[in-house]
Amino acid sequence: ICPAFAHDPIILTSEQTTPELGPLLPDGTVSFALYGTLNSGGDTRGFQVQFKDGDNLYLSILIPDLTPENTLADEELPYLLVEDPAGKTTEYRVDDRQAFAEPFSGTNYVRLRDVVGTAIAGVYSVTVTGAQAARFTVSVGTKEQFGTEVENVPNRDLGVNGVMTWYSTPPPTSVVTTTTSEPVVAPTTTENLVTGGAPVETRTQSVEADIAAETSEESGVSVLTILGIVVAVAMCGGA
């Protein structure tokens, strides 16, 4: 049984593609959870973490236990690139998929990798990337402390509302091709300004007509149920 840590939530924006452009956490031992979305394969998000010499270093990367993330192969999943203050960069890919049900918010995750060690003094630069579009969460630290001042977070007030929006907004749909090699573009999207880039599908009239016709023929009713997420976030060892 692992302990549940309450993490101070931060929502990464689509502009925060490098550690230097991302948030700077002033104390790596304080528990933060950073939520972001890779909008395509090869996309990146980044942040920095300050440690003192001898601090406990703890990082964990997770994905929501939702499609499409939980259908991705190991080599397609998001992973971490961590550069320490001495300039050494280490890659941390998935080593074990562990399902985790977060009891307070009713959300579900899959833990991909934990990074545990002893820090050296200075700033660690963390980059998240992957081969496919995907949502991710990176947790840092284990000391429960809310309201810590963090640099370069333009949307700090989003808090758990931002987490709820992030969790319920899938990543963009990739472009697919037909047998004639003509590209079929995913449905028109509009930018989700709350999460800083994760789009929300805009249905066209033609699609609506098709769905209405199918529903009429089958005498069925199409219902979309959205599960409300409790306003409290506490991830087990990480999200």
C-alpha cells in the first residue's frame, strides 16, 4: 500500500515546450502535480525544479486511464528527459504500467515510471515528450504544502478546475490516410484556452445529420454522460 500525497496542481500550457519556458518549482521536495497534453508525436512540454544538495528526489509520470492513452504501446507513451545541474541528461521511459484509482476525485490513472534518488544542488530541467498525442501528469516531491509561489505559471488560479478540464479533454486526433493515400483530416477543432492547447471537437452539420439519421433508423437514443469530478486532488505517490 502506497501513501496518498496531496499535490498542488499546475496546468502546463502549449507554449511551455522547454524547461526554460515552463514553470520553475522553487522546492523539489514540495508535492506538485503538473498536467499537460502532447498535441502530436514529438511534441514537448517542460519545467524546472530547484533542489538543495541531499534532498530526496522524487518524480513520477502518469497518464489518465482513458482512451487513447491507455491503448498506446509502450514505445508510444510519454516519457521523461531529466537534465541535472551537472548537465547529465537521463531518459526515463515506461517500466511498469500500474493502474491507480484516485479515491478523492474519482479519476483513474496509469503510473508509467517512478524516479527516486538523491538530488544535487541546483536546477533540474525536465522535458516530457512522446511518439503520440497524449495527456500526462508529472508529480514532483512528497511534502504536502499548498500555495507555494511558483515562477512562470500564467494560469495558477485554474487549480482543480483546470485538472477537471484536462482530464475530460482528449488529445487531438491524428491525421489518417486512405487507401488512395489522400489525407483525411480529423474533425475541425478549436483551441481549448483553459488547458492552453488541447482542442475540443467541433461537429459539422453533415456529421450531425448522419448521426440523427442512424439514431432514427435504429429508434435509439444517444446519450453522452459526463462524470463530475470531485474538487479535490490527491494522487498516490504521484498524481
